[in-house]
Amino acid sequence: MVHNLIYIMPFDRILFRESGGEFQYANYRKEADDLHSVVLYLHQEKYDVKAVVGHSKGGYVVVLYASLYHDVHMVLNLSGRFYMEKGVEERLGKGFIDRINKEGYIEVTDESGKVLYRVTKESLMERLNTDMRAASASISKECSFFTVHGSADVDIPLEDAYEFGKHIPTHELRVIEGADHCYTAHRKELSDAVVDIITYNKAEAGDSSLPKR
């Protein structure tokens, strides 16, 4: 008998890797709704969805997902941001509020001046108005919530991970020592942590079932 077999369903956001569409800054609620559509599809296909996992921006999305929908009882937030007002100036530049009020948008470019994407005022306001404290408070106590964060993350500091723990009763934090935001030299430690969390909680629940396909 084969027990505790886990299938992974990769889900790329719009204009990421092989996904098409037009990139939108912020867009968290839409991406949470898209994720819900994927979960519903998997349920229809008789899969038992044990967890949703998101890294960085994907972390924001799974937090919102857990606050809006209560059909997945395990969430893994990998290096997600709690303080949504932080990190904006680093990406958009100084005076971004005045510039976007004047022009209606800001174009983000690379070092060569090539336009990577355009940030509209609407999408910027969504970013600034996304309240992770309120979202965290709306997560069901039946949801097992885990944050994995690198101790050397300079893009989203470790303090953000601790904040989730103040507002989510079931929160557990795993810190990967020395890891940066992308876990550049700590991919194995990250994958081991994710697999350990999911398999341990499946075993704790006494679940050894396979997908019913």
C-alpha cells in the first residue's frame, strides 16, 4: 500500500512563467478569486485539497484566500508581507503618491529603461488599502496557518512573519536561518520545511487517503 501521496498543482499568477494575460500590480483579490476557481476545479475532479501555498506576493494571496474562503484548512505563507505600505517606495521611487496623482500611473522600468509594467492609481490604492491585520483576523480557527520565512530576508523583513502570529490564533512560524527572500542558497531547507508541515499535519489528522480519481 502507498500512503500519504501528495500531488502538487502549480498555479502561476497572470503573466508569470507560462501564464498569459496582462500583469497588474497588486490585484490580490482577483488572484485569490482565481485560486478559488482552481480549488473548486480540483474538488470537482475529486481531489482533496489539503493546503494552499504561496511565496512573496503569493503569500499575500493565500492570506486573503484564507480570510475569504474556508474550504482549505491548511495555508502556508512563504515570506509574505504583513505591512503592505512598506516596500512601495523602493519599487516605485520617491514621491510616488504625487506622481501617480499627477499622471494617473507610474511606469516601472529596468536598469536599461525598458518598461516592465505600469502601475495605475487604482492598483496602487489596492496595495496600500490591503489590511493584513483584518484579513488575518478573518481566518477561521479551523485553519492551520503556517509562515516560513528566511532570517536574512531584506526584501520582506522577518518582523512581518511575527506580526501574522499576533493576529492568527493557529499560526506557527518556521524560520530558515540565513535564507534570503528567494531562498537562493536554501531551496532544500525550504522544500523540506513545506513537505514536513504538510505531511506531519496529514498524519496528525489521521489522513492516509489518496486522490479519488
